[in-house]
Amino acid sequence: MTTETVSLHAFCRDNGLAKTTVRRWLNENNFSTSDGLSPEAIAAATAQFCPQAEPEPPAGAMTIHAGNHCTTIDLPNYQGMTVDLAQFRDSEALIIDDPMAVAAQFLQTADLIQGALGADIAAREQRLQRTKQAQQAVAAKAQELSLEQRLYRLQTGQLDQQQTDETTALADALAQLQSLGKPAAEPAAPGA
């Protein structure tokens, strides 16, 4: 038995085995295939995939053919023969067992995402329209309020001026009336 590692590819090629099948079986049985096959892995794989042919029992009786001095060649029997196509390949491909199911799942997910994108755009456009309407209403009211403030300032200025004029005129009239009279005498102090 060898003590060096042998590549999985070389082992499968030399024994006419499918590399994927052997790798899967070795990995399931805790043999690493990443750095080649260890002697233990080779022994296990050989026992699993390359059973020893049992020796043929010795012929019990002898048969003699009397013929026309011709040798008959037995034709090979191909029935029940297994041919592993891996022996003809030098490469391995990654595959997806059911690509159409994966594609259908992807398309369904993509449709959901596209629907969500469209719904989000519609919601954003609706929010933008409501924001525009709110901004326009607020801007119109703010302009109206600004005009009202100026008018208020003008009106209160005028009213305050009129109020001041009227209050001054009243104070003047009261002072005039007061100037017509004499000041009241001071009461006499008790005991005077």
C-alpha cells in the first residue's frame, strides 16, 4: 500500500469511476479529498467501488470438440455492462439540479420586487403631490397673513395716533377747566 496521496482524479481515472460519486462517498465517510486521497481513503474507496473479482471455479469436466480444425471465438457479452462516462472526461462542471425551478423562483421574486418598486414610486409621488398642495396652501396663507400684519400695523398706528390726539385734547380740556378755579384751601391744623 502506498504512503503518498493520490489525486482523486487519477484514482477515478485509473479505476474507471465517476469522480463526483467517489468524492461524495468519501466526504460522507469523513475522508478529505481536498489534498488528494490518503492511503486510508484509497483503501476505503477501493473496497467500496472496486470489489475483487472472485476466482473462477476450476472446470469440473473437460469438453472436447471434434471440429473442422477451426477455433471458435466467444463473442463478448455486453448485456449488464456498465460504462462510466467520467473516464472520458478531464473536467467537472457545476450544475443546478432543476434550473427551471430556480429560474421560476427568481422571476417570481423579481416580479415582487418590481411591484414593490412601483408601489413605492406611486406612494412617493402621492406624498409629493400632498406636500405641494400643503406648501401652496401654507404659502398663500402666509402671504395673506403678511398683508394682514401690514394692514394691522398701519391701522393700529393710525388708531394709536388718534387715541393719543384725543387723550391729549382731553387732558388739555381738563387742565383748562382746572385753571379756571382756585386751589382749595388747606384745612387748618387741629389745635391752631
